[in-house]
Amino acid sequence: MVASTLISGYAPSSSAKLYYEVRGEGAALVFIHAGVADHRMWEPQVEAFASRHKVVCHDLRGFGKSAMVKEPFSLREDLLAVMRHLGIAKATLIGCSMGGGAAIDFALEHPEMVGALVPVGAGISGWSDWSEESGRLMNEMTAAARNGEVDAAFEISAKYWIDGPSRDASCVDPIYRTHARRMHRDNFSLELFQHTEVPLSPPAINRLREIRCPTLAVIGDHDAEDLRKVANHLANQIPGAKLHTIANAAHLPSLEHPVEFNRLLNDFLESV
């Protein structure tokens, strides 16, 4: 259990109000959730690190307790708004999936505010080398969404992100699977398909060598082939970056295998 007091509230970013939670004191760790979750995906990390760090989690627009506002936006600018609201001048950023992509973009725009970077199953802005499998599944999900078939769209998405494209559901821990699917369902909305953020220009794909902070890329061995390729690209392109693969994990390794992930993150933090 975390002995530190929970501080929660809303940080303004343009017209949006972004829900955040803070626990602990010390060097800041800012966790940015995946597009199939909300701030709750980081609960095992909050419990593990709030005794010696200032741990921050927030809900991205359209997720959890943060409503989507119809206006131009970018996740990196929302992250900046949260950090400024909380008076954080520098932090280690741990971002999963689109949260990882936002952390990478943020590190390029605000390098002075990033002490270290941990992209987990992350995307990269400007990446276009998607496989036929991913394209087919995304097309199927989009078609279902456009037809208003919410349950069908959700099942396609959950198979891809929670189970992993190549892993049978019977091989996934049922407690984790139930929890992850419930959180994904809570945040699954066809409205989200109608909102795209203002992209980083130029995108991160050809700028990774500009990142100079210590970086650890993390990937599950059952995550999508494309994202495993992205993780290798990050490790190869960011100077000094390291790559760690977590076995028997799909897109949310920090939630699926929290003990291993927390040990890995702790070792990384102690080395920087």
C-alpha cells in the first residue's frame, strides 16, 4: 500500500480539463497511458514507486475522467500543460503505446524537461511501415465502427491489444485479461475515431538521434509485429538507448507483468 497522500485535480489545457493524480515526493516520474486504457493502468507502478518518487498519472483527452473537447490539440501540449500545472520542471517520462509516442514527441520539443525516457510498446510519429496484418485488423475495426457495431469493433481491438495478435486468449492470465478488457471497454468510444491530434512537424521518425536523454525501450514479445519493429528502431536510432523484451506479454507489459516491469524500471532509474 502507498502511504503517501493522493493529490488529484484537473489541469487546464486550452479548453480541456485533464484529470491527474499525484502521489509521493522526490524526482518526478510521469506515466502516460495507452489508448486502450486510462491512468489506472499504472496502479502497480504507483504502488511501487510513490514511496521515493513524485508519481504523476493523468487521463488523456477522451479517456477516464478527461473529456474530449472539439478543438485542435496535441498530446505533447497536454502533457506540457499537466507538468506546468504541477510545477514539474523535469521528469522521467514512461509512456505506453500512443502515450509512448507522445513522450517521444515531447522529448524532441522540450528536451530540457526530460531526464529519461521509457517508451513501452510505443508508436513513433511519422512511422508508415505497417504490416498487412495490422492494416487488415485496423480496417476491420474501422469498418465495424463506421457501421455502428461497437461490440464487434471492441472485440477486434481487444484481441489485437490485450491478447496480442499471435497469442491465443487461453494463454493469457485470466485475472489480467479481465481487468485489461474492462478498462479498455470503459474507454472504448467510436467518437475517438473522429479526433486526430495536430502532428509534430517534422515528425519523430527521422529525428530520433536528437534525443540525448537515457532511454529504455520496452516491448512485449506478443505485441504486434509492427510495434516490435518500432521498439528495435527506437533502440537502434536513439543514441545509447537500450531495449528490453518482456516474455509472454502483449501491449501492456507493465500491467500484465508488473513485478518484472517494476524491477526493470527501478534498475534503469538507478543507472541514470
